[in-house]
Amino acid sequence: MVPMSDPDVRWMNGVFGQANGGLRGATDKVSGTFLDANRLSAGHDPCNLIAPWYESALSNLIAYPYHLNQAGSISMADIVNRAIRR
């Protein structure tokens, strides 16, 4: 697997932006709480060598590239649990 090119990253960010817009709109319609994983995980991207929440394309760990690793899964679960308890 090769790292993503800059144009691919821009395209993927656009796709996720559109998807999040749809999810936010659907959440608003039912008076729910939308948790923006992109915003909440800022600074924990695959390039962060100290505290990444996502695996990089070059990772040789078990986690699938560009998906949450163990730290990310635990952190996202904490974020969801806090939102539920509000």
C-alpha cells in the first residue's frame, strides 16, 4: 500500500465532508447530538508519531490503515459515552 497523494487526500476530505454534512442534517432532524469525529480527533492523525488515533498506510500493526487504532477506539468510545451522559 502506498501513501495517499495530496489530490487523493483532498478528494477524500471532500467525501467525508459531504457525508458528515448529511449525517449532521439527519441528526438535527431528530434532535440528536452529532459528534464530529474529524474535529474531535484533530491532532491525532496517522502522521502524529506520539499519539495517533488512526493507523497510517505504512503501519505494520494489525489495524487497517486509515482506521482507528486501539487508542483511537478507546478515545472515541469515551467521547460517545460522555455525550450519552449529558
